[in-house]
Amino acid sequence: MLRTDGRNDDVLRDIRITRGYQQWPAGSVLVEFGNTRVLCAASVTEGVPRWRAGSGLGWVTAEYAMLPSATHTRGDREAVKGRIGGRTHEISRLIGRSLRACIDLAALGENTIVIDCDVIQADGGTRTAAVTGGYVALADAITWLGAAGRLADPKPLACAVSAVSVGVVDGRVRLDLPYEEDSRAEVDMNVVATDAGTLIEVQGTGEGATFARSTLDKMLDFALEGCAELNRLQAEALALPYPGVLPEPKPKKSRS
Amino acid sequence: MLRTDGRNDDVLRDIRITRGYQQWPAGSVLVEFGNTRVLCAASVTEGVPRWRAGSGLGWVTAEYAMLPSATHTRGDREAVKGRIGGRTHEISRLIGRSLRACIDLAALGENTIVIDCDVIQADGGTRTAAVTGGYVALADAITWLGAAGRLADPKPLACAVSAVSVGVVDGRVRLDLPYEEDSRAEVDMNVVATDAGTLIEVQGTGEGATFARSTLDKMLDFALEGCAELNRLQAEALALPYPGVLPEPKPKKSRS
Amino acid sequence: MLRTDGRNDDVLRDIRITRGYQQWPAGSVLVEFGNTRVLCAASVTEGVPRWRAGSGLGWVTAEYAMLPSATHTRGDREAVKGRIGGRTHEISRLIGRSLRACIDLAALGENTIVIDCDVIQADGGTRTAAVTGGYVALADAITWLGAAGRLADPKPLACAVSAVSVGVVDGRVRLDLPYEEDSRAEVDMNVVATDAGTLIEVQGTGEGATFARSTLDKMLDFALEGCAELNRLQAEALALPYPGVLPEPKPKKSRS
Amino acid sequence: MLRTDGRNDDVLRDIRITRGYQQWPAGSVLVEFGNTRVLCAASVTEGVPRWRAGSGLGWVTAEYAMLPSATHTRGDREAVKGRIGGRTHEISRLIGRSLRACIDLAALGENTIVIDCDVIQADGGTRTAAVTGGYVALADAITWLGAAGRLADPKPLACAVSAVSVGVVDGRVRLDLPYEEDSRAEVDMNVVATDAGTLIEVQGTGEGATFARSTLDKMLDFALEGCAELNRLQAEALALPYPGVLPEPKPKKSRS
Amino acid sequence: MLRTDGRNDDVLRDIRITRGYQQWPAGSVLVEFGNTRVLCAASVTEGVPRWRAGSGLGWVTAEYAMLPSATHTRGDREAVKGRIGGRTHEISRLIGRSLRACIDLAALGENTIVIDCDVIQADGGTRTAAVTGGYVALADAITWLGAAGRLADPKPLACAVSAVSVGVVDGRVRLDLPYEEDSRAEVDMNVVATDAGTLIEVQGTGEGATFARSTLDKMLDFALEGCAELNRLQAEALALPYPGVLPEPKPKKSRS
Amino acid sequence: MLRTDGRNDDVLRDIRITRGYQQWPAGSVLVEFGNTRVLCAASVTEGVPRWRAGSGLGWVTAEYAMLPSATHTRGDREAVKGRIGGRTHEISRLIGRSLRACIDLAALGENTIVIDCDVIQADGGTRTAAVTGGYVALADAITWLGAAGRLADPKPLACAVSAVSVGVVDGRVRLDLPYEEDSRAEVDMNVVATDAGTLIEVQGTGEGATFARSTLDKMLDFALEGCAELNRLQAEALALPYPGVLPEPKPKKSRS
């Protein structure tokens, strides 16, 4: 019993990772999970937020947003509504936490990296695409900082991070749900994992349904395999040279 | 190796559930997990939000907040700041989702129940206490609606819901963390479960740390045992008579 | 002609003052005027707001709020609406002004005390209960500061402050109105007074009605007697020892 | 011992009332208490706010604001800050309550009158000037509605309303304080009264000071005499013809 | 073919410029273009905004607003709505840009001048009246600063600035449109010019219509003649002495 | 004397227009003016805003925004700041006005088209690129509505609309300024024109500089030639077939 798009239950959609999508940020990656397209940009600033100044530690944070035109029915612009919605907050915090798990903030030195994840087109799994693409943008920003001689220690990244969704649809556990499956899933789970096979975040939810522990176990199996495949694709993308001009190793003021 | 408060790793703090704490709401429960105290009030209104009207389905939602004086260092009032913070949004949504998982909204009929969870004193685990106490307040509101003859079907609650935190502290998996442990936990997880032993929500996070799948398994073991004990205490509390005057079975306009 | 609750016109409801209600704030008092219950917490911070820094003077301010579940019909949460309402502002300012009238801010030294007055249950007279309970919480915070050796002068409190409502209901002047009377009062007045019998604030209003000066005089008579009784009950409550552990007299950084 | 401006303690400043100051609103009055200048405009709309629709009752409300350039030091614009301050709320509510006390809302019929009180120049007593001028603007709006044949009953105004400030300065009770006295007053009181000599609102405050009941009595004596004089000047101004073109007695849609 | 008010197509309405309208600001001008009346106040503060501090340059900015009672139908108050509308922003920025074009900010020294333009009565052309009156208020503030000895250089004003509206109504190009013409104009243009005949700003718009370049040329002819006449009236008004008491040439802290 | 990028003064940058960039909106166009890239999406909804309902007229409006990562230095997100800035408002209004000038809203019927213009990469001229690309997206949305049989009249577009910037840089009039020129331009002008050679909007500004009328004339010459070239490129792009699947001519509910 195949899925609408012909995949087996445990197979990812087509994944594409394009580095150097924009010219200004130190890292800029367009990540695609099937029709889901997210632009992940890593902007670097010298210094850290005030509450952290003088600690010697850097800071990594993320902001997630959806273009109004990204969804099937146009969504209202949060800037026009004058407030960030609860879902946006939740996802921004998830991305930030996930990427901080892989970086040694002391090695980063007192630099701030903001990862902007703007969804260009939404078809399910935007937050997991954002984590996966955000990691690649972060890696490019680290390369940029290294070239500029601004890292406290040359290797701040301890591991690679990827994420994928998994759920129960039509009573079957399935990996990497497009919107058509996601919108009718009985259970929905997002898993963030490292290339060492350890977990960073597990969020499983049954709205209007509950699930057995054995189902949770099978979802984790699928998700960890999916993350391993994503790690492989990240590594492949990062094996290419830095897509732009790296700075000279003199003290520069800021680049965003 | 005991914990600061003398408990074994897999033991809950002292739990107290006091029904009928306020006079106006249909359900009002003070729940205490050790020094954590949360007031959970279930207010009933006839009708449902506009986007749901005419569907025959009811609605259950939750709002979580912290009194400024509840924490060790006074917190700013969100009403004064003019916006709900990301953490507050996330927890409100979690409580609402968790309680909706146990209720048949068609049986509820076109009534709305708002569960207000106001933290009087915070010492770790306020969100899981809120879910646990919120269920008892919800059960009282259902009793109230039943007495008033306003349910579409007499038994809308399909199961009982409780929640507990679990984490890794000092390298050991521990249940029901107080603030002192929570603030230095390497991994932090919240589990919402039913009295049938199934899961509603699993949220595990390692900020600045990752965790093995075997650790996740052990955390789930502890959490499911904790939830079972909480279900027992909820049932005990609900075995007592409704703490107040039930309405006559005539159509009433509203009670909040 | 007795009132619904059997009281004479010039008699207060049952008053209860419970100190040490919460563990973290330096002062925490639950005050009850009949079914009206207000939690008054006095949190201490070292230093003063920027506009006051370097003056040698301390600062006392208050924030009043109502739990959504405190009223007969559930009230919307001001944090969700994103703004503080006019009534809330007015009452917060009244409480702050009233408590500042009794304290020598030079003797307080450059410390800030915030009095949070959160209404747990509303049945008329919440603002006057808040002033009355807020004074007791303030007195405990002063004791705490004194023990910590952080006062510029040992006796900053010049007098005790209490408040009570009075109004014209059914053509009769009545003291300490519950909601049932307050909602149909022709004239409504709040009086804040000291234990020396002097006045701090008098606010009398006739919405949709006017009142003679002789009525004002009689309302003042009742209110001043009511305040004297409240002062007696405050003194009784404060005669008990400080409900918690006082700090050592070394310079501490902050306690809230 | 005369005051800085040469007045005796119980004498008003020069009062000027100019009707017809603007061309669009049904009533538009510039009121001056010495250097304090407030523009009071009464705008009429057919219909009432939704919560009042179908009741047969009209509605009167007020909005108070200060031009940034009205004060000695320029004030920030509340629209730029994005929120109405507590003081502005308090005064708007006071003006609205005071003017509603003199009007029979059933006689007004389902019309809304908004009284905008914009302070052009501030020199103490802006809120009492606003009430005093607001009454005259309201009277003009009533005349306008009567000419248009839109009143439910021809005489909705039951009495005239005026207001004045009084305080204790340099230990002496003084009437109608300019900024120079107001800013150092030990006690500050605002009194709203009718031309029948009855009271509508009494607000007396001692910030950082308390006051004896006998002082309150003397302040009331001065204020009631001041209000009587203001009532005389209002009547004088209103004895002149309506300053503009009155509508024909046909049903008109709206005028603001 | 004359216009409703009898003017020829290329003639301004009656223009009146009244200096010294308020007592506190360094410049305060009531400007009238027919029935349009705008109060322009120039308030001076020592120092500049933070992003400019230490540059040696001064700053001039403007805030435009409309009284609710200024328009035919009462407008909602932006402070109550909690946000500045797009039109208000646009006009404030236009006034600020226009007045900065005539001033040497280095000669001004590190002083800030805020020009508040509050519309008392609106009948078309409020933004161009605001620029025209704002220039006169600015000139008075410069005189005030010069008297106080606080200018870096004695002549910061390089030219005079005025503005006027012009449009196409009933197929004819017309100058200085009142509301009755403005509301049905096919093309609407605002021109800001100097007394040297050069341009500062040209904003021409056809909403729901387009216009030929030859029409643009004729509109510019009319507008430049109108501005020249306005410059003559500004010079006439400024030929009178400063309307108030100038400061002594000692270093003063601030005046607003 | 050539420009930094080698162009003559009156030559446009490389222009690229890509239709069908996103899958959901009825029109979705990526427009590029050199390194400036703007995504213009036209979303269709049945019905019109409430203030317009029942008029038989349609509505076209625009919202402009900048991705935080689009600029050289990362910009703050307006949704996070909680308010739309003045510049964003101004540009959104300009785009909406410009596109409404070319469309017959009666022929559109009671449909709403929202044009979202999100800047992916900024290098000067983002607002004129947005107008130019927005017109192409609008044309696609009209084609879509026509195929669906939802237009009141088959040809609502009366003309094509394009826009370009022009300015004075280094004393020379230059067309289509990149950021490097724009940031130091003495005069900056935006011109919106139709393919009939008529004008829709002219906005010329000299901040800190004024300009002669002859300069204005030369800027208009350059701009009108630039717009004619842009019209040619728009027509070329629109000569290709509709990039997606057109709906069947049955009444459909909505597409965004």
C-alpha cells in the first residue's frame, strides 16, 4: 500500500540543499523537502545580547516565519497583526534549541548568529526542514567566522543536526509527511537528532487521539533512519567549497 | 544516593488535590506537587467560538499564567509588557491539547470550557501540575454541565489525563523535578498520559546536551509509572461529592 | 431593616488576614473581606527605577490584577488582550499612592518594593481589601529589610493604612459593600485612612445619581469607623512573629 | 498673604468659555481657566455601541488627551507610544461619569455623544476645566439634536455640571490651583458638582501626606462655592444663541 | 468658470499665520489655509537622539496628528487604536524631510527640535499647511536658540520652505484644494519648494486615473507660484518681533 | 564617465521576470533588477472587505516586506517589533495605488486580490521592482479568474504598469540606482507609468538638498524611457503561457 506520492512508509521526499542562495548573510541555504521550501540565513554580528555580555560565550538564536503566499490559503502577515503567534514562537524556540545543542558557545566566542528561517512554500514539515537547512547555514557562518579569525576556538561544531517529521496516518507509521498526510495524521511527531545517532528533541503529540508506547518506538525507528539520511545529504552539500568570498583574517566589525 | 529532598529517583513529590477552591467557576482545583501550587479553574460558557459554531461540537481550551510573586525572583507581569511570552503560549497550547485528547467534543455539545491555570507558587513542574489539576477541574465542569442537562451525551470523558516531568540530573534519570533539579537538568522531558497507559504527548529536550535512545526509554518508564500514580490520586479526589451546589436540570444561560 | 447577609449598615464583613501565604516574596498576605480574597505580595529589589537613582530615596509601587476565574462571569485575561484596562490602571495607582503615604522613602533607602495584589475571588471591595492587605505585606517586607540591615533608617513606616468601601444602597448609607450591593449602589465611595484617623484618599462617585453633602458626611463617619477596626485587625496580625526565615544582617544582592 | 498671581485663597482664575470654536462638531467649546486651555468637542452619531443597542438608551462618553506641546516640557505622544497612559484613562473616565450624571439617557434616545477634551495648553486643573467646558459642548450637542428632531424627549439635561480643583498649598486651603501651586500641593482634590449644589464626584488625595477631616470640610466649602460661580458662567455662555447653523427637523443620518 | 468658493484656478485660499499661539514651546504657530487650521509647535531639547550623539550635528523631526474633532465625521483617536496609521506616518516623514532640507544641522549644534503639527480643523491641504506653518515655528525656535547662545553657528537656516497642494478637478488644474475638491480630484499633487524657487519634494498621484506629462508641467507651474506667495506671507509674519520673552544668553538646560 | 557597474546613465540593470515561482498563489513572480530580487505573489479571494461589500466592485491591495536577511546588515523583523514601520506602510500604499490605477474594479467583480511583495535580496529600487513584478503577478491572477469564469467583465486591465527609480548622483542624473548609488544620491525619485506613456505616480525627494525644475525634467525623461523598456519586458514575459494549471470555468470557492 503505497502513499499518494508513491513513496514507501519509511522513505524521505526528494531533498535538495542549495548553499549561497543570498549574497549578504554569511550562510544562506535554500532547503527543499519535496514541495516544502525554506530559506535559512545565518547572519553574524559581533558581540552578544546584553544579558550575556562579558561571559566569553557566544549566542545562537533562530526566527521562523511563513510568507503569506507560502500556504494554500493566504495567511495573514504577523507584522500586520502586530504580534507573533504561538505556533511561530514555539517553532523559533525549537530551532534555536536544536542548533545550540551542536555548538560549543565558548569556542564561538562573543559572536551572535541569528538563523532566519523563512518559509517560501509550505507542504508539511517546515520546521524540520528549517532545522536541517539551518544547520548547513550555521556551518557556513562558522566557516566565515573562522576565515575572519574571529572564533575563540577553531572547531565550535561538535556534531551535525538534522530533523524530520514522522506520524501515524491511516493507521500506519509514516516518515516525512507532506501537508496532505500531516493534516489528517492521528499522531504527529518531530525528531531532532545528531549524526552520532543521539537525540536532541522529541515532540510527539496526539490531538484527539492517544498512542501506544510501541507506536512511539516504531516512529523513533523511522525518524532516526531519516535523520541519518539527512546527515549524509548535509555532509555532501558541505563538501563543496564555501559559496562566496571569505573574509581576510583581520578583525572586521560586523557582517550580517 | 538520595535526592536533596530525600526521594528516590522514581518517586513523586507530595501531591495534594483540593477541589472547590473558588466559588464561581464550575470546576476549581488547587493542585500541589510539593511546593508547586497551581490554581486550575474550569469556566463554562454556552456556545462555541465563531469558527466552530453550528458544528454541534464543543470546545475546550486552556490559558496558563504565572503570578509575578510565584517565582524566586519576581517576574514581570505579561499584561504590563503587553504581550504573552513564547513560553506561556507553548504551555497553554500543551494543556489545551492534552485535555482535548480525553474528551468527546460531540458529546460535550456546543459548550465552551476554558481551563485557567494560574501558578500561585512555582517550584518546577508547573505545566505538568496544570495538566493534572486541569483534568480534575474539567471533570467537575462536566459534572456541573451534566446536572444542568446541557451535555449532548452523558459521558464525554473517555479517559483521565495526567502529566509529569522527568529528566536527567547529575547523570541520573529522575522523576518530578523541583526547580533546584530542573534548573541544572541535562535533559528535560514532559509526558502526558492516560489512565489506559497510552501517551498523549511526549516532549523531551536536551539544551546544550544530547541523549541516547536508551535514556529516553528509561525516562518513559519512570514517567508512565508517575502518571499511573497521579491517575490514582485524581480518582481518589473525584470520588468525593461535587464541592458546591449543582444546578437544576433546566436550560441555564451561562456560568463561568 | 437588615442587609442580605444579616449585617447592620455600619458593620464590616468577616475579615481574615493570613501572613506568609507564599514562600518567595518578603511579604505575602492573603486578605479576605467576606468572600473577597486578595493575595498581596511585597517583593523587594535592591536599587530604584532609573529616574530615581542616586536620590537616596526608595520606591514603593503596586500592581493590581484579577484572575479570570475570580468573577461570577469569567473575565478576559489582560495579557491576552495585550493591554491593561483603565480600571486596572486606576486601582494600581490608588494602591501605590495609598501605601506611599505611610512610608518615609528616605528611611527605606534605595530599595524598591513592588506590591502585587492579585484577586483570587471577587465579591466587592477588592481595591480596599488590596490596600488593607498590601499594608501588612509591606510591613513584613520592611521587617525583612531591617533584618538584612538594608534600611537607611530603622523605622520607615510612619503609620498604618487601611481602606474600606461605603455607599448608598436602597437609600441607606452602608459600609463594606459586597458585589450584590455594590452593583446597584447609587453612590460608591472608597476611603483610605491611617491609624491616626487622618485621611489619605477619598473617592466618592455617583454614576447616574448625585448626592448631598450631608450624605457624604455620613459615609465618612461609617468609613472612618471601619478603617479603625481594620487597623486593629492589622495590628493583631502583625503582633505574631515574621512568618518565615529572616535574613542575616549581611549585604544581600536581591530578594523578590 | 496673597498667592503668586494675586488671588485670594477662595477665588477662581479668569474663566473664559468660547462656543463654536470648530465648525464640524455639534458642540465645540474652548474653555480657559487662566492659562489652562482645553478644547471640548461634542460629536454626535446615530446609534449606540453594540452592548447597548436596542435598549432605547443613549450613550455619552469622553476622551481626554494632551497635545505634546501643551506642557512646559514636551510630552511624548501616546499614539506614538502605542498605549494610553493610566492618568489619561482615569481622567477620561472621570469626565464621562461626570457628564452622564446630568443626562437622562432614555430622553437622549439611541444617540451617542463623544466629548473630546484636548488640552491645548496646560497650567493646572485641566481635568476640571474639561468637565466644565465639556458640559457646555454637551448642551450645544443636545440643542443640535433637538433641532434635528432626534431626541426621544425634549429635555434630557437634568442639571448643569461643573468642576474645580482645590488643595492645600503652604499649609493653606486654596481654590483652582495653577501648575505652580499644584506641583507642590500637599493635598489635591477635584470636586464635580451640579447647579443644585449636590455632588457628583469627590476625589481627594494626599501623596506623601495625610489630611484631617476638618481640612476636607474646608476644601469642600471652597470647591462648592467655586462650582456655583462656574455654573453661573456656563449659564451666561449658554444664554447666547447656538453658534452655527442648526439642522432642519428631518431625520438626518449622522453628524459628528 | 469659477470654483465653489469663487477663486480662480491658480489662486490660494485666505492664508493666516499667527505666531506665539502657545506659551511653552520656543516656536508656536497657528497656520490657516481657509478653513484648514493647523497648530505647529517647535519644541527644543538639548542633545540629540542616541544614534546621532557625538556627531556635532543637530536633529529636526516632525509629528503630525489630527484631532478627532477636526474632521466632518469624527475620527478615531490613534492613541486609543494603539498604533499610528500609515497616512500619519507618511505625512510626519514628509514634514520632517522638508524642514531638514532648509537647515544646516552642523550649525544647529547638538540640539533637537521636534515640530508637532496638530490639525485643529481639516478642510484639505493639512500636510502642506503643516509644512508652511512648521517652517515659521522652526524659525522662531532658531531665534530662541540663538538668543540663548546655543547655536554652533548663527545662521542655520539656508532658505525658507513652503508647500501647497495642486490637482486636477473637473478636468482643470487647480491650486490649493479644499476638501470638497480634494475628495473628487482625479490627480492630487503636493509640492514643497524653497524661496529660491528650487524643489524639495514633488508627490503626484493619480488613484484610479493617470495623467499626461503636460498636465504635470502645468501643475508644477501653479504650485511654484503658490509657494512663492506663501514665502512672501511667511517673511511678512517673521518680520514682526519674537512673540514672547527670549532667553538670556547663558547655557540653559532645556526648553520644550 | 561610466558608473561602477559599467552602465551608461540612462540604462537599466539586467531585468529578469520569472513567472510561476510558487505553486499556490494564482500569480507568483520573481522579479530581479540586478541583485535586487522581489517575490511578488497575487492571491485571490472571493468577496471584498466589509466596507466595500455589495458595491459590485472588486479590490486590489498590496503588502510589502523585507526578509531580515535581505539587507547588507540584518534588519529586525517587524512582526517581532510588533508594528509595521513607516517606510513599509508608505511602500505598501504606493504599490496598491499604482496597481489599482490600471484595473477596472467593476470588471474585476467582487473579488479581492492581495499582492504580497517580499524582498528576498535588496540592492536598491525594491519598491519599483515590486510594482513592476506585481503587475505581472496581477495579470496572471486575472487570467486565472477569467479561466474560472469569475470576472464580471473579461478585460479588467486597462493598461500595463511599471516603475523605476531615478536620481542625481555625483551631480549626474542616473536611472535605476543600485544601493551603492542610492545611499549617496542627492535627489531620489520614483516614477510609476503606464504603457501608454502616462504617469501614475511621481515622488521626488531631496533630503538635505534641493533641485532645479530642469533637473526634474531630465529625471522624468530618463524614467519614462526606463518604464517603456520595462513594459516591453513585461509583455515578453506575459506572452508565454500561464505557468500552472488553470481552473475549470465552474464557480470555485476560493484560491489564495
